[in-house]
Amino acid sequence: MLTVGIGFWFIFQAMLNMGAMLGLLPLTGIPLPLIGYGGTSLAIFLAAFGIVINISRQVSNQETS
């Protein structure tokens, strides 16, 4: 559930940014994930992806046991 939530968060933020750049949505100031200028946003996304990688490792370790 947590991995799905982080994935949805990433996709939602990317779609919101692209929609704003195309003029379909109002500008919100949300940077493009992993590309935009927001330093804090980049740090939070990297931490979230670290959590996803940790979950992936734990699931693969449980399958081999």
C-alpha cells in the first residue's frame, strides 16, 4: 500500500506539472519530480524512493526464505 501511494504521488505531481505547463491546469508551483529546481522536493522524493527500494528488498528476501 505504501509503495502504491508513493507511486501515485510521483505520477500525480508529474501530471499536475505537465498540465500546468501545457496551460490545461493553473500554475501551482510544484516542481517536476526529479528534474525541477526544488531542492527540498528532490530530497523528499529520494527518501521516498529509498523507502520503496527497502520494501522491495524485504519482499524479495521473504520470497527466498
